[in-house]
Amino acid sequence: MQYEYVDKNREGDHICYYSDLRKMQNHYPNWSITKPLELIFSEIVTAWSDRLS
């Protein structure tokens, strides 16, 4: 894998990320996380493998 570190925000990047979801869950009581993090990473790996093959 080749990569380059650029210390600059990419267009479209989120300015903030939430790790404490209690306020979100209070505002949207029917909302919940539906995918475990491991599945998300697996989907990313699969998508990149398909894209590069």
C-alpha cells in the first residue's frame, strides 16, 4: 500500500466526530447503532479489494 500524509483537511471531511452518543440517543430514542465496527471495517476492506482487483 502506498500512502502520503497530508496535514490538511480533505473537502467533505467532518469537522467533529461524536464518541458519546447519549445526547443523540436522547434526541432520537428510536435510533441505534445497527452495524458493529468490525463489520464496517470488513466492508471497507472488501470494497477496496474489489476496487483494486
